[in-house]
Amino acid sequence: MSELDEAWAAALAEAENRARSSGRADLVDYLSLKNSNDLLRKAGVEWLVERFSILAGEANRAGASIQIVNQDGHRFRLGNSTMVGTLLTLSNGVRTLFVEAGWPRTPRDGFVRGGGLACANIRHLGLASANEEFLLAKTNRGTPSWTGNLRQSTRVVLHESDIRRHLGILLDIHPHKR
């Protein structure tokens, strides 16, 4: 967690304490929900980046030569909104796979459409047909889940097999159709 994230968390905790002591149950509920959603966002983004990193590491142990670079504080556009989060860059020769995941941090950044908590892009340099956008949303059980096909009415849940497929495209060993 960065110093800014720690300061923000402390400020939210202090605001929640002040709201609680002044009897503002509505504000306490809002701040509690925000804190809960932020924890789900962080868990969802960490899961996505870790799964790609772990599977790339497994591929390297099996003989691949994937270069792995992780960058925090990455800003990327999705529609009219700006997401702030993590950029994972996986390179294999001339091929590059970008995994960017995050959520708007300030009101001017916009918001996540579709009732989501966070967004992610999986982009293949020079192979736009293999790119995908994902939305992190709560399931009926209240757990976070990444779903794709954001521009269509039917959403598809992201599974580890999809991550393996994207790594296969990076390694040029699998077709890029879903």
C-alpha cells in the first residue's frame, strides 16, 4: 500500500469515526460501503495481476522467456473515465501483452459503468482482435468476479483458462479466438 493509500484510508477511518460520534448513520453506512468496496477492488485487481504473473512464471520455468514488469499508479482510459491501478507488461520477443486494472480514484476520473467496482484491459500489442475489456462486479454471494464482453448483453466470467489463452497468444502457441 502506498503512502497516499494509507493516508486516504486513515482519513476515511477518521471521517467514519466522526460520523459515528455525531449520529450520522447514513454517512457511516456510506463510508463503510466504500471501505468494503475498496477492499473488493484491491482483492480483484491483485488476483488478476497475480494470476497472470504466476502463470507467466510457470511458462518461464517450462522454457519460455517472458519478461515481466509490474507498475503501480498506472492511469488508463476506459470510455470517458480514467482508471488508476496496476499495469503488468509481459513481453516475449516482439510480442507484448499488457494487463491494466484499476478504478477511478477521484470524482474527475469518472466512474465505472455497469455497476462495476473496477475495470481491466487485456491488450496484445499489434493484435487488437485478441484484446478484451473486463468489469469487476460483486456476485450474488458478494464476492468479486471479473466479467468480459462489456459491449454485449451477455457477460462471460474470466477464468484461469482465459488467462492461459492470453499467455498462449503471447507465446504464439494458441489461436486468439474466445
